[in-house]
Amino acid sequence: MAMKSFSVFFFVLLLASPILQVARCQSEAEADVAEAVEGGELGIVGEEAQDFGSGNFDSAPGVETLCLFPKNSAKLVSAGEETELLVGVENVGESPVNVIAITASVHLPFDHRMLVQNLSAQAFNNASVPPSKQATFPYIFAVSKYLQPGTFDLVGNIFYEIDQHPYQSTFYNGTIEVVEAGGFLSVESVFLVTLGIALLVLFGLWLQGQFQRISKKTKRAPKVEVGTRTTDTSLDEWLQVRAYGTIYHFYHNFDA
């Protein structure tokens, strides 16, 4: 009875949603899973139809999920701007999988209990994955424009029914890099780059001062000449003067 009420609740919720729009299931062959939505085109009912994160259900056996950030392998998310990811669902069971909604939340990377932001829920209509088939579902979200740039954890869940029993599977539980809108350089990044350049300049000036100091010490050191040519020449001249003086005195005495 509870399971039946759960199905009726989601059916009424989908009909009462004020925002109706038709979207594609997969724009291009960017994912590794194929599109297989039963009953025609997939309908996205609304982004804030329900806070599905309040539910906590087990994952169904035979349902495999994967996640892909199209053309965004670095998982960069601009604060305040929409980011798209694709959720692949593979049904290897024997019953159809009726996809209801996709939700996600942002947490601090060092403690998942610290919730940063609950992202909007994406509800679906006419989204059934037959047995032995695959399907891809888009999920568009935007983190707060006031969120500080940095690394955060993104936890994404997909809610579905099999034989009127509710289930959920976590399709992504990993990190994303939040950057400032309009560019990939944050104020902190510019500050760190400027600080690094300043430190390099100061280090270069310090090295230059050390080289100049060593050069001055080298110039002040006494000059040491190798060899005795200068000393020998002076000694020879002195000996010659002594020799001439001795000869002069000898002849002078001899003549006398």
C-alpha cells in the first residue's frame, strides 16, 4: 500500500508541476551508453519540483549507472552558471526501470556531513528503460554564485521505480572544481601567482647581492705573485753594485 501511494504521489507531482518543457535525452553521441527511452521523447518536468534528497532508498539489482561531464573532463564548474552532466542507466534486469528524478548536492571534501548546497532536482516524465537496454538522461545544475572557488565533492543520485518499488542509485560521488564565472583564474590564483613572482624577484636580488659581496672580497685580497723573477733581479742588481764597489776599492788600494 505504501509503495502504491509513493507512485501516485509522484504521478500527481509530475502533473502539477508549473514548469513544463521538452528536452532531449542525449544531444550527441558523447556518452558511452545508447538512448533507449520507451514511449517516445523524454520529458523534463521541472528543476525544483521536489526535494528528492529527503528520501533514502536502496539501489536495485540489475541497474548500473555512470556519469559523464560532456567536453569537461576536468569537471570545472563555474559558480552561478549552468553545468550539464549526463547520467547513463543500464537495465540488465527483467523489468522496466521507470526513471523519476535526478538530484545532487555539494559537500565539503574532507567531511561529507558538512552540506554546502542542495542542488535543484530534475524530474522526468515518460522515462522508462526496458530490460537489456540503456538510456542517457541529462542533468543541468548550477552552484551558488557566492560559493567560494575551490574543490568540493558532488554527490548525485537518480531515483527510479521497478514494479512500483522505489529505488535510488548514486551515479557520481567525486570531486568538482568550482571556479569564478567568466574565467578559470580566481582572485586567490592571481594573488598566489603575484606572490610567487615577487618571491622570485627578491631571491634574484639576494643572489645578486651575494655575488657582489664575494667579488668585493676577492678584489681586496693581497696579490700573490708566483715565481722569484722580480726578487732575483733586485738581488742581482744589489750584488752587482757590491761587486763593483769591491773592485773599485781593490784597484784604488793597489794603485796606492
